[in-house]
Amino acid sequence: MLCSRPPRVIRTTLDLADAKQVKSVRRRLKISDADLIRIVEKIGNSLTAIEKEVQLEKLELVEQCSAKSGLTFPG
């Protein structure tokens, strides 16, 4: 009898069909389902690219808030 191995999980990409994986990534990045889906549609399913996009969006949000309040950050 042949034993077949289960398929290997690709750890560098996000599978939106895998609810556990989506929940894990969403919790780790602290974003909503809608935000995660929007980002994946925008840049693809690479976990590294998703993380970078989330960081950029959070940085842009901080800059927008500081611009509205008149605060400046060094750098």
C-alpha cells in the first residue's frame, strides 16, 4: 500500500481559502478581514508584501494624523 504525503504548506504565501491561516495573519497584523482582502487584491498573496503594505498604511495614517494636529516628527 502506498502512503502519500500530505501536500506541503507554502509558508510564503497566504491562502484566502484557509480560514485558520487568514485568521492567524489577520490577528498578527491587527487588521480586519476587509483590509486583508483589499491588500491581497491590491498587491497579491505574498506574506512579506502584505506585511510591508500594512506597515506603509499604518505609517501613512500616523503621518496624516500628525499633519492634522500640527505635530512634526524628526526624520
